Amino acid sequence: MSVVPATTIALSARFAGDLPEMAVPWQAEEAPDPQLLVLNEPLARELGLDPEHLRSPEGLGLLTGTVVPEGARPVAQAYSGHQFGGFSPRLGDGRALLLGELTGPDGQLRDLHLKGSGRTPFARGGDGLAAVGPMLREHVISEAMHALGIPTTRSLAVVATGRTIRRETLLPGAVLARVASSHLRVGSFQYAAASGDVALTRRLADHAIARHHPAAADAESPYLAFFDAVVAAQAALVARWMLVGFVHGVMNTDNMTISGETIDYGPCAFLDAHDPATVFSSIDEQGRYAFGNQPVVAEWNLARLAESLLPLLDDEQERAVEIAVASLGRFRVAYADAWSAGMAAKLGLPAGLSADVASGLVDELTGLMVAGHVDHTGCFRALGAAAAGDLEPARGLFLDLAGFDAWLARWLAVAPSAATMDRVNPVYVPRNHLVEEALTAATGGDLGPLTTLLDVLAQPFDERPGLERFAQPAPGDFGATYRTFCGT
């Protein structure tokens, strides 16, 4: 695969050119002493970039936005959003910049985007900066999600800026260089709709169709087909979150992509004990974005997208609402199908098993897990061992042993496939206590634990000797008080 130096990167400005009303030209703040903390070399090569050049002063300039390729037009993107149910008409990139779009050797168009690059007109009183810890969190979690096969934005690099920033205390600053299919969000459409300019909404939809759902352009009703495609993508995505025990933490409409990629790894975390009521975010005081609420919130967010698209669905508002409601109604079916298929694979259930038997096995198991505070990731991996004949690891997880044994007998009677289970049930996920351990060390200047954790998470389905601690849940006194933060 060919690679090119940073100075010869051809970044297009399609978003800025197509939608100037939603793009504010802006420049990143200077980084006094940029130091590379982590570089995603496989992703760099996939993009056609030379990792060694990205390590150079000029490359670090690209990764912090202070060296802009010729022809690039960095912009802060405008968008709205419902944040914890309350509508904010003007959010936008308060501490981020879209450097431009990069076409890789594979022909795929991707955004090159910065986070923590300084104040923009959307900063709303914030300093526009980011600390090392939260930016490394996004790097770790997004790369773990990628390795798990879950659609996600990805981190190309994290660069310490040499600037000290103030949060609860003084912290070292950093910039994250992020790659995504795009940064179009439900909130982008809310912003266009709130402007009252139907032509802008139409241009935004046409841009999104061309970028993400090109088949919709040939449909009889392109904008309905576009909405259908977003509904399907989000149903599949959130089902994948639920299957691996991922808690996003801040599912505002400005954090839901049109592409179906996971975005914004602020107060996110993974379950230890399986519990639908689990909340990790320090700002989610009412549990709006609890683990078990994620499918409901996704549907709610998609309803807000539907509202923004109404003028494109039909000239008559009443008819447009009917069309949108019918399309949105497919979310629950698509989500249920994706969840059921995923759980069938996680339990190694054979094809042709009756839906009633399968759902009964799933529902009873999850009930036992909740009641016994059973580790989500460890349970499914132990069940894989049980399907292969070793029952004790799974039996040791449950408090209601009689209830579990009764379930186990019914499950084993359908002849589950251990091989299928091991392909879809990870051994390693970003355990919250290990992530915090690595981030604390890295903030203090020791990148060793972070490097080790990234290496483990890159192969989540392969059990490896010597890595047992990475498969263990957090100590009992950790999870009860664990909270995550946005990092703003």
C-alpha cells in the first residue's frame, strides 16, 4: 500500500463546500510542545499515510492542526442537539475541527477530525481544550470497539500539546486525531431544520445520501429510503452495543451518527455485572442513558431525525408524519431481530430452534445474571467452556445454583455450539478498572500499561496465557462507586 507525506495529503472540503451554512472556517490553536503519545499505525497505513512521517515535527503539526495541507479548509461544524432531553439549537464543534475529507487507497472517503484543538465560535464559554486522559480513553475504547467488529469512529493518534489545562485540577493537554466515515449526526439535521430553510435540509440530506446511503438516491422516495437506512443502521449498532455490554453514557442526538458508527467516547464504559439499570456517567443523574434504556433512547433520537426530515417526506405535513411513523416503527423489529440473532450466536443456539425456546433461554439466563450480579463478558465466555464440556467455570458465577443448573440442562439439551460461541464472545473487553489504571499511568508519563492494554484488546476473542487479569471483572469495591466524565 502506498503512503504519502503529510504535506502532500489531499484533503477535500466537501462538507464545507456543499454546506457552507453549517461550516465555520477556523484554525487550531498552537501546541507549544507536541509529543506523540500513541499512533495507530495500522489505521495510518490503511489511510495511505506514512507512520514515520506522522512522527516527524511536520506530521505532529498535521495531527494537531497546526500544519494544514495545501488546499485544506478546516472548519468547525454546526449542529443542534437534544442533551438529556432538552433541545439546544446551537451546539457545534466547540473544541473540534474537521480538517477535511481524505480518500484512502481503497477509494473510501473519510473525515480527518481533531478533538481538543482549541476554542471555536461554538465553545459556549469552554476553553476548547482536552486533557490527556479523556483523549486516550477515546483511543482505547474506539479501537477496542473496532476489534470487536462494532462500527465506530477511530483514533489515528493522540498528541500531548505541552499545554496545561484546568479541570478539577491541572492536567496535561492533548489533541485526538479522529477518523470517521463522516461526522454527520441527527443533530446536524436538527440544525438545518431549525433554520427553517428546507433547501438546506434537502442539500444536507443529499450530501448524506451520497456519502453513506447511495442506494437511496435511486429509490422512488429517496428521503424516505434514506431515513429507512439510518433506522436500520442504528438498530443494528445499538444491538451490537447491548450484546457486548457497552454503555455509551451520553446518547444525545448530537452523538448519533447518520452512518451508524459509534461516536463520542466520553462517559462510556463496559458492564461488569449484568444490570440494565447500570449508569456510569457522572452527569446522568436520572439514568436516562442507562444500559437497558439504550434501545429506547435510540428510537427517540430517530424520531427527532424524522421530525427534521418531514418537509422532504411529503408536502402535506399530516401525510409526512404518517410516512415517518411507519418507517420509525421498523426500528423495534430491526433491533429485536438483530438482538435475537446476536444472542442466539452468543449462546451457540442451533439454526432452526424455535423462537419461543430461544427467547425463553435468553430471558431466563439474563434474569439469573441480573439477580446474581453475574459478570456479563465472563458469563458468556464461561458458557462457551460449558458447551465444550467444562461446566464448573459457569456454575461458579451464579448465586442461584439450582436455578442455573435447571437452565443449564435445558440449554445443553439443544446442543449449543462452543465454536460459534467463542467466535462472538470476547475474552477481553476494556475493563473499567484496567482502563483507569492505564490512563492514570499515562497521564503521569508512563505509557507502558496503555500499550499493553491496547495489545490485549486488539485480539479480543483469542484467549492467551499470562493475560488472565485482563479477563477478570473489577474488584468488588470498584464498580459500586465508579463514574466516568465527559472530559470537557
